[in-house]
Amino acid sequence: MTKKRKRQEDFQKVKFKVGKKKPKLENATDTTFKTKAIQIPEQLKEDGVLPTQNRKLNIKDLLSQMHHYSPGVKHNALLGLKELLSQYPFVIDAHLSSIISEVAAVFTDKDSSVRGAAVHLLQFLASKIRAEQIAPFFPLVSAHLSSAMTHISEGIQEDSLKVLDVLLEAYPALLTDRSIILLKNFVELISHQQLSKRLKSRDKLSWMLSVNPNRRVTSQQWRLNVLTRLKKFLQAVVDGSSDTEDEGLQEQKDNSHSVRNPICISWKLHANNQQPIQLFESGGLRPKINSSFRLRSLTSVMDSAEKGLSSAENLKGFIEIIIPLLIECWIEASPAQSAPILGNLLESESQQLMQQVLSIIHLLWKLTKRHDETYKMELWLRMNYLVDFKHHFMRHFPYSLQDTVKHKKKDPCKSNRNCMKSSNNIDHLLLNLTLCDIMVSLASASTLQTDSGWLDMIRKFVTDTLQDGSKLNSKQVNRLLGVTWRLMQIQQNKATEPLIKAVYTLYQQRNLLFPVRTLLLKFFSRVYQKEDLRTQRIRSRSKVLSRWLAGLPQQLALLGLRNPELSNQLIDIIHSAASRSNKELLQSLQATAARIYDPLEGTLVLLPAEAQRRLVQLVYFLPCLPASLLACLSRCCIMGRMSSDLAATLIGILHMRSSFAGWKCQVQDNSVSDVDYFSFLFSTLIGFSREELTSLQGIRGKPHISQTQLSPIRLYLTDLDQFLHHWAVTEVICHSLSTIPSQSQCFDILQTGICKYLVGLVVIPDSTAGSVLCAINKLLDQACIISENLHRFLASCCYSLLYFLLTIDREDAEHLQKRDMLWRSCISALALLPRLLRLMLQSLQVSRICREELPVVAQLLRLLMQHGQLRSHMITNEFLVQQIIKDIMTLKSGEVQEQWLTDLHYCFNIYLASHPQTPGPINTVY
């Protein structure tokens, strides 16, 4: 038993209690480990937070579906892209390259629904993507567009035109950079190449119109669609050219004459020979330098293909290809082919095709005028195409539209043969005008006799249209005036009079649209400038043109503020003709000046500041300046309805027109008399009319009146804006008065005016009182003799002004700004006129005033004693000052002495009682 138990103890099994963990063995392996996460926020964000559309597809999913073989999947992907990008526009910038490349790739997809969805998505993207953003990817878009335009499938070709419409609307400049490739694509859409029968080699290929019976539309309708886009493309090329010109009234490049540009010179800078006027040979914004040398442009080092239509060779090559095709299109749509019995009546579709043909030729003609050798280009065009144009284009001229729509109601335009728009929105007049513009550009003065036949047809059509042109729109008038201008350039002077008369007939029509009126004004202005450039020997003044010029001032007076832009144009033309001393215009301007410069309802006070400046400059050119007109101009200066700077300009112009300007040559007789000139200066100096001063006499009490018991004059307190304007004008008036040679006589005139119109008034505006003192200070010298009445009036004005300045409330910010200017005027007058100071001190009878005014009188005396300029005069009047102080002490006897009285005694003892030496000027703080 004992041995058995011992054996069992050696291998005894350990018993574990329930609920206790098993202890770890000594040789157990530790299998625990620790990990740390690597966080990449951008990757996690892209994978987890990428926006999705309703089908839970993100941008990557949708772009990957664009490569699917099923058209339905690609169509849904395009729709999903539009939905996603409209909800989350920021996705476009992050995936712009992928979106552009995938959308452009489906331009040539076989399924029409996919291509339609691609066009809609491209139209949406064009509104969201700027040109500078898409520019790096545009070569890829253009390549896919060219592939679609030259594709063998008719449906893809048709949809490529829709893509072209979107790109022309959104990115015309980027599209026209690849003009050579796209122009060839346009040609291939309507024609095919054919080996010329006259040439055995393949050096020169001819093009002929192609007919495809498999298209959904007729051949004529297809050509119309293509030519419409070609016209838009060429228009974008023309608009993107650096030298932009007006479509109708474009400036013809004439070597014989150049338009003179006016030079704007400010007379203030050159009034007294302070700075010489330097004139240059070529002025204006774009000067033309007469030189036989020309700098090479950067485009000259480019390849001809890169230049596009800016190269004369490329332009000629394209014209040689497209013009024969356009003539074939014209022949198919011409009246002789469609319905011989209709004559020159056109159906709607034929008219549209013919309009596009002429518009393309017209744009090509405009491009030819952008090149340096314009004359050679015009000769080349005339030699190659004039015969065909006369035979085909002018054969049934003028053309009209055959209205095939049955109207239920009577059309009011039907009776008018120049009705501009028919029921289907077709402008047949523009067709005729475009044809006229093309044909007239091929004529010149040297070929006038040869081309007289068809030129007479165009001249008659233009004249009849102008005379019956009350319903013309601006686009038609622009083209019409362009043809008229060209006809006038290639004809003699006498032959142009009927054309000018026809334009003037249209100009006299009432209720013309503003763009139409503007075009007519530009036309007449150009005709007048052209006549003015001619020498006196060959100049033949048009009677119609003279009548038009004479009516401009009256139109300006009647127009007023109803149309400021039109008024500005009238003012510019009037100014140009007045500077050239046009007799008829100056006479009309003189007769209308009173209405233009009326201070209440005249054109001058109604128009904006820039137009006012031009009208003020016109005063210089008026033949005569009567007293009534000067009175109106004076009121315009002081009413504040034009700026003080402009009023200063007007005063300076009148000074230059007067006999005091110091001209070395004789001034125009009776332009402005000396009496009227002085009346103008005095009225403007006073700042108020006689009626206004009379009405002020009945005003009483605050806040408009400042009144003191020691002065018979009460001050009317003007508004700050009115005061500042009047003061600025006063400084200019004083300068003009100081330039008059005889200062004593000028002072006598001023003294007479003050005594006649101001002395005796009870209420005077503060600005008027200050202006009178300012003028006296400016003109006063030793030879001037001042009357007693003027002395007493000025003394009363000084005390009233000083009392007003000392009683201004510190919170009254408006009147505080007047203080410095009025204070300087009063002190200067008291320093220049010792008697004026004595009279003012004598008027300070303190026994007549209330106790509230005593501190003001004491403060005034203290400031006068402290002022350096008045020190000697105050010492001279020491007895008067001492007597005033005694009277104040008498009134204040028996009362506690206040601080202001103590200060007054101190100043008197310091400055007057001891008679110190006169120190320098002291800046007085009041």
C-alpha cells in the first residue's frame, strides 16, 4: 500500500476548481501582437465620399460605362453624367480631362441617341467651363469634331453641325484657331473633288456639289444647314480679327486722305505761355506713320497653315474653292431655276439659301480688306468674279419674297413693298442690301463708266429704300448706309446729292429707333468730315448737309434729358462743326443758345457732367455773347447744377472772349462787351439774383438767420454744399478781376455795384458777405478810394460774420466747415482797411445789447488783440477798446467777475496797455 501511494504522488493530477482560470504553463508561447494603422485621408475620401447620382454611380463608374458596347448603357451614362455634374459642379474641375475626352469620343458614335445625349451634355458643360480651362484640351475636341464632319455616315455629319453650334456659341476664338482644317471640312460636306478635264495631272482638283439621296433632308436643305454654320464660323473669324470695323459704315482704306483725329488740349495748361503746345504728325489712338519700311509681324514666321485666313495665300485659295460652289448653290435656288414665271419672287427656302451665299461672300470680302495690299486684292476679285456676279446675281435684282402662307387677317405690312419681316421671319431686304454691298465693293472711280449699268440699278434701289424707310431696323440701315457711303466714294460730288437727300429724308422721320438715329448721325458726320478734308478749290458744300447741320442745335435743345446718349452724339457733331467755323451751324447755335443754356430747363443743366463740359466748351465758338445769354450763364454757375470746376472753366472761357484776355491780335468785334462782362462777374460774385435777395428780406429767426443787436445786417445761413460751391466760384471770379489791367477802375465798378445792389439790405447770405470781402481784399490797392457807405457796410458785414463764427455750436458740423474761410476774409479786410476796424469798434455799443452777448464781444476783442496782423491797428484804437471794456465792466459791476472778463483784462494789459513791440503773426485759436 505504501509503495503504491508513493507512485501515485509522483504523477498526481491537479484538480481545478470550478470557475477558476487555468494557470499558464511555464513553457507557454506568447502569441499576442500589436498593430498600428496607416491613414491616407485623400485615398479614403476618394473611395468613400465620392459623390454619386441617383443610381449610386460616381464619376469613375459613369466614365467607364462610356466604353461599353451597348448604346443604351452609354446613353444612360451620358444622362447620369449630366445629372451628377449638375448636382456637384466641383467634380468638373477635378475630372475635366477625362470628361472632355470621353464626351468628345462619342461625337462619332453609331447610335443617334448617344450622339444626341453627348450634344446636350456638351451644351451643359459649355455653360460651366471657361475658355481658358478648356483651351489645353480643345485640340482633342477639334480633332473629334473634324472626324465627325468628315465621317461617312450621314447621321454623324448632321449631328456634327450641332456640336459645331455649341462650340461656336461658347468658344469661338478657340475654334477659329484651326480655321484651315474646319474650312476644308465645310467644303467636303457639300461637295466632292473631281479631276479637272482640262488638266491631265492631279495638280489642280476642282470641286463640285454633291447629291446624297440617303439623307433625311433634301440636298438644298442640307446645303442651307452647312452654309449657315459656315457663315457663323466666318463671322467668328471676322469678329476675332484684331482690326474690328463697323459692318456697314466701315472705314475704307484711302491712301489719298486720312481722317484727322482731334487733339484735346486744356487751355489752363497753356493759358499764359507756361507750356508750349507740341503737335505731332500723326495723332489719335492709332497713328498712321508714313514710312516705306514695315516691321515684320510675328505671324510672318509661322507656317501658312497656322496663319489660317490671316494669310493672303490661304484666303485666296479658299475663295477659289468656295466661290464656284456658292455660285452653283445660287443657280439652283435662283428664280429662273425654280419658277421662271415668277420673275424675281423667291420662295422661303431659296431665299434663305441665297442669303447665306451672299453673307459668306460678304464676310470673305471683309477679310480681304484686313490685308495690307487691299488694292491688289480688290483687283484680283474684280478680275475673277465680276462677270459671274453680274450674270447670276444681278440678273433678277432686286429680289422679293413670295409669301405662300395664307393669312387669316390682313397684314399691315403687305401694302408696304419694303416690309422688312414676313410671317416666316425672312428679311428679303437684307438679301438685296448684302448683294449691293458685294457688288459696290468691286467698283471704283476708275471703272465708273464701265459699271454704270448695274450701278444705276443699285443706286435707284438704295434711293427708293431710303425714301420709304420708316420701318427699317438698325441692321438694315447699317448695311444700307454702308452701300450709300461706298457709292458716294466712287461718284462725283454732284452725283452724291440725291443720295444725301434720300438719307436726310429718312433722318427726318419721326419715332426712329435710337440705334437707327445713331447710325444716321454717324453717317452725316462722316460725310461732313469728308467734305471738310477737301481743299477750297474742289469743295462743293451740299445744301442738304448744310440744312442738316443747321438743325442740330434745335434738336439738341428739344431733346433735353430724354436720351442722354443721343444728346452726347449731337454735342460731339456740333462741337466738330463749330471748331471748323461752319457758318450755318454757328448761326443756328447762336439762335438756340438761350434755350440750351437756360438755368432752369436748359440742356446744360439737365445732362451729365461730361456732356456739360462739352456744352461749356461750345460757348467759346458762339459768334456773339449778348447780355441775356451772359445772365443765363451766370445763373448756371451759381445754381450749383454744374460743378465748381466746370463753372471755373466757363468763367475762364468768357475771360478769353473778353477784351481783357491780352490777345495780341484783335478779338472778334462785339463778341462780349466790357459792361456785360463786368455784369456777369458781379452777378456771379454775389451768388444770388435780385429776386432771391428780395425774398430773403422777409426771413426771420433761427435756424436760417444769424442776428446780432450791434449790426444792422442779419446773415442768411446757406447750406454747406451751396456755400462751398459759391466760395469756389468766388475764388475764380477774384482771379479774373485781378487780371484786369486797371485795378482802380475795376474796384470802382465793384464798389458801385455793391452800393447799388447790396447796401441797404437787411438780410445778406453768409457766402455773399464773405465773397464781397474776398473781392475787396483782392482788388484793394493804394489808389483805390472807398466811400463812406461801403466802409459802414463792410464793417457791419465783418461784425455779423465774426459774431456768427463765435456763436457756432460745436455740434454744428455743417457750419463749422465755413469758419476758416470766413475768418480769413474778415481778418484780411480789417488788416487792409484800418478805418474798417475803427468803424467796427465804434459800433460795439455794449449798452444796447443783452447780457448774453457780452461774452461774445469780450471774446472778439481778445482775439483781435491777440492777432499779429491787427496788433498795430488795435494799439491805434486803444482808447476805443478801453472804453468798450469799461462799458462792459459797468454792466457787470456788483456781480462776481467771470473768467471771460478776467481773460479780457489780461489781454488788454498784455497787448495794449504796455504798448509792446509788434511781434510776428500769431495763429489765433478761437
